Amino acid sequence: MEIAKNQIDTTAKRRLSVSLYLNYLVHGMGLIILAQNMNSLGTAWNQPIKIVSFVISGIGIGRLISYLITGFLSDKISRKFFVELGMFCYAVFALGMPMTRNIWIAYFFAILAGVANSSLDAGTYTTFVEMNGGNGAYTILIKAFVSVGEFILPILVTILAGQGMWFGWSFMAMVILLAINFCLILPLKFPAANQADGSAVNERESEIKGVAKKVMTGALVVYGYSSMALMIWFTQWITMFAQQTMHMSDGAAHFLLSLYSIGSITGVLVLFALLGRNVKESRLLLIVNAIALAALLVIMQSGQLLMMQIASFAFGFSAASGIMQTGLTIFMKLYPTHRGMITGVFYFFGSIASFTVPIITGMLSDISMAAVMAGDLVMAGIGILVAVIVLLAEKKG
């Protein structure tokens, strides 16, 4: 149910926010639960790890086929419907995956997890913007709750393995959280969809028209790809780059990724505070992407452990701080009456990145690890170019 007015009272807003964020804690668990249980799933299915990896790819397929559909329909039907649909799909995924012994049924459940992801995004990002008068600051905190879920899940898997318990309990934990949250969210009302906010900021941004709007749209679509690619590129290859190119120990190389994660959570909090003070989003887009580029340059050129550690933290602080969500907020302000569709388009291109980056980086790795990281440097440069285009388009719009 969506209420007629764009604003809801403080208590209702707080309750709805808690439920929406809790969904993304579960989503954080869902993002890595298959990878964290690869050996157990392989044993249960009597299949090698490469087959389990094939099943995991189904999540990306689910995102690709559903983002544009869920985004478009969330504008037409209901934000709440798609939040609840995402919760339902995740619950079916978590119940079915550890129970099935058929690879193709498992692949279907993986696709369903991708659909769950896109449904939650279509209903949640839009709701936070509409619930807060067009301000996208609260979408940034989604990233923090995803990180909490990603932190909790490996600990749970380790405890279950240590106690000799069934690996499926980690999946059941998702189901239990979703069931509790469904009961919490069922009576709650959502703000009316696609209500253009009347603030001066939104009035100005929605008035960007003509060539400036088209250029800005194209740039932000590219950013949907490049911002996702930037993070995936780094997280998949930084450890191997540190080991092979910088000759670091395994512990030191893995610690760089831990520092990236700490930087990410720190960046989320800082970005949230800045956006809460109404700092211009397009300006933050340029500054944060510039920091990411500088951090990558230090990682590639310094050769010193301490400098690489500081730079890894700085990269997480910038590239994984929720700046991708900030780009989405700018995009939604450009089309304030089509927020669901815009969310779908933006994350559709992010899903393309999740498919193409492993292919591109795999080819670059045949050249050298330095070539792989240089490719990420290109992605950071594209991010800066997008930010400059957005700033110029706003001025000319």
C-alpha cells in the first residue's frame, strides 16, 4: 500500500527504513552464500567446484533479465509489491538451494536470487528517495548493511563447519530473517511513487532539458557500468596483483582487501553525513572518483607496503563508499517521474559489468597483473570523465 502524500510520519518512516535496511543485510549474505558454501554444495550435488561456479553465474543471468522489467513495472504497480517480491524470491532461493540435488533446479534458484536482487533495488532505492523528499543520502546506508551481511555470513559458515552442523543452516538463517522482516513490513505504508519533490534542488535538476539532458543521461548510463566495474576489478585482482607483482606474503596481500572493506564502511558513513548536509552530489561524484584514481596510482607505483595499505583503504573509502548509489540519485533526479525505470536501467548496466569484467580481466591477465590493474585505472578515469560531463551538463541545463 502506498499513501497519497510523499511524506510519512517520523515513526512510520523509521520503521520502514529499518525493514528496508534489514533486507539488504540479508542480501549481503545472499551475495556470497554460494561462494562461501562451494565445497559443501559440490559434495551435496556430487559435482566439481567448476559446476558450482557455473550455478553461481545464474545470479548474474537473473539480474540481467529482470532489472529493466522490475524497474519499469515498479513505476506502474507498487514499490511495496516489488520489495515483497524480492523478499519472497530470496526466501525460495534460500530454502531451495541446499535442498535440491539437481543442478538445473539449483541454477533456477540462482536465477531467482538475481531476480530478488533486482526487485529489492527497484522497490527500495526509489522508496528511500521518495520518503526523504528527493534526498538520496539514505540510499548510501544500504551499502553499509550489505557489508554487515557479508561480514556475518562467513562467520556463521565457519561456526557451522566447526561444529559439524549442516551447511544449510546458513541458508535457513536468511529465511528466518526474511520471515521476521516480512511480518514487520506487511502492515507498513510506502510513500506515493514518482512524486517530484518541490525543493529548489529538484526543481532545478528536473529542468535540465534538451542536449544537456541527453548527454547527462548517456554519461550516467556509462557510470552504471564503470562504477560497478571499478569495484569488481579491484576486489577480484588486488590480492593476486600484490602477491605476483609486489611479491607480498599471502597474509599481507589478503589484508589489502580487508582494508578496502574497512575503507568502504568508513566512506559510507562520511558520504552519508555529507549528503545529509546537502553537499552537491555531482561535486562529490568528481572528488570521490578522483580519490579512487589517485589511490590506484599509488597501489600500482609505490611498491611500499604501508603506502599500498593506505591506498587500499582510500580506494575502498572512495570507490566502494556508495558513490555508485549517488550516481543513481543524480540519475533519478533527472527523471523524477520514472525513478523505478531509471533504477532498472542503471543497475542493468552494472550487471553487464559483473559479466564482462571477469572476461576482460582474464584476457589482460595473460599479459600481466600490471595490465589488469591498468585496466581498473581506465575505469577510474571514465568515472572522472562522467563526473565532469555531469557537472558541465548541470551548468548548461
